[in-house]
Amino acid sequence: PRPQVSQSRERSDKVEYERLLALFRDGDLDGARQGFAAFLRDYQNSDLSPNARFWLGESHYGKKDYRQAIDSYDRVELEFPQSEKVPSAILKKGYAYLAMKDKKRASSAFKQVVTLYPRSPEAGKASDKLTQLKESR
């Protein structure tokens, strides 16, 4: 009966993740933030954890809570280095630094995306931002 348990657990993490994403998309940032934090606690081994961590960052970002957002984005990179969410997390970290008027750190985040993930869609966005930063000096 052991595998059965993990199977239902796997499914419930997916259902919960979808529910939280819907909250986020509906603009319930507090609900999403609390939900994703609980998700990360309850489903530590879920393959959706990197995504949940990223969306937790997005929920903070949406509330203009940039330091918390940066912390979440950093942890995507640290805890799930193989995740496809990593380039997005580093890119969004750059945006958060920009929002905090920290152009130097923003710029280094954008450079990291371009250097480490040159073929990602995020690299294009990061590269545009770097151009804007250069022009705004």
C-alpha cells in the first residue's frame, strides 16, 4: 500500500498548486502567498516545489515586498538549481532590485541570466533591461 499513499499525495499537491495559482491569477496575493508558503512546508518533496517557491516570490513582488521576493527567488536558485524556473527567478530578482533602485545588483542579476541561460526566453528580457540600464546612466 506504500506507493498508493505517495500517488494520492502527488495528485493532491498538483490540485493544491493549481488552486493557489488560480488565487494568484485572481489577484488574491495574500491568499496565494500564505498558500504557497504552506505548500512548501506540506509538500517538501513535490516536483512542483521550485514553482511554488517562484510563485511565492511573485506574490511578495506583487505586494511590493521586494526583499521577501528576492529571498524567494534566491531560494529557487539555491534549493532547485536544476529547475527550469531558475532563469525566471534570477530575472525577477533583477526586476525586484530595480524596483528598489539598486541598479548595480539588478544589472548583475540580468547579466547572470544572459551568461548562464543564453538560450532562454528570459535572456532576451534581461538583455533588454541591461540596454535600458546603460542608456539611463
